[in-house]
Amino acid sequence: MGRDVERALDYVAERSILVPHGCRLWTRSLTTDGYAKAVVTEAGRERTVRVHRWLMEQVHGPLPKHAITAHSCNESLCVHIDHLSSATQRTNMRQMADQGRAAGRAHLGYADTRGSLGRAQALQAALREGLDLDALAAAMLEGEARPLVRKALAGGYDAEAYLAAVRASDPSAAMVPLFSADHGVAAPEAEDDGQMSLF
């Protein structure tokens, strides 16, 4: 691992909290749509970056033109390098629709009822004083639309119950690994549509 990669990973680790279900949740500035934001200095110039994309570029090099950085955990606040991958916007939107997370003007499907910014702000508030699992469970539960996940969080935080409920609630879980721990499970071959694979 190169020095720049190690510095980038350390920078992110110092500004985030690793929670038991595997996400590394950013505790600093947010974009208006709930993603981690930071000001970094490179070659003497400051620039504002979306942390998940910046981290991918630090670890893996420049992303292909028109590529986005997707979250396998579907958590906009997550900056865990193992939960990030390069994808096209089309593939990312297809995964969102397949998982029933499409929201829009009216709340549809399983998207958080607070929107991605509202969810990110609630999770950050719950972690403001450090890792408080009861506060984290309450923040996760508040806008959760999936009945199985609501049930898993209702009794407090339990990482295994939460992950099992997320997987059971996802109609595309058989095809898309949601978390890095799922990568040992072979996904069925998808038809090549000329787009970059999400995973």
C-alpha cells in the first residue's frame, strides 16, 4: 500500500466511525444530498470533494469517464472502501429500482422517508458523542420503510438481525451482494448490456 493511499485511508478513519454492521459513517460535513464532503489539499490547491469518490480515486486511481462511485451498502454516509465500487449512473439507478429504493416527489418503495440528507443527518446526530448503539438504532429506525428492518431495529441495535433483515427485504439480494461479506457468494451471470458492472 502506497503512502498516499495510507494517508487517505487514515484521513477517512479519523473523521468517521466504524459501526458493527460494517459501514464506516462519516461524522463531518455533508453535501445537500447526504453524502460525505470534505475540503482536501492536493498539489497546493484546495478543493471540495465527495469523500466516497475521492477515496476511490486515492485507492484505485482515476475513475473512467462517466463513472460514479456506488455504495454496495446503499448508505450515502458510508465511506468504507470495501463498500465502494465504480459503476455507471444507469447501473446504479437500475440497482436502486430493483431494490425498491426509488423515491421521487412522493415516497415510493423502501427509500428512507426522510430522504438521504435527512437520514445522514439523523445518523450523524446519533453518533455525535461517539458510538451509541441505542441512539444509532433509533436514528436508523425513524425513517425506515422496510417492515422487516423496522422489526429488527425496534428492540435496539443488533448488527446480525439488521443485516439479515436488510438482505431479506431486498428483492435483488440474490443477485447483488449488499455488503463486502457477501462477496464469497457467487452471483448469477447478468446479461451484458454494454454498461460497466456495479460489482
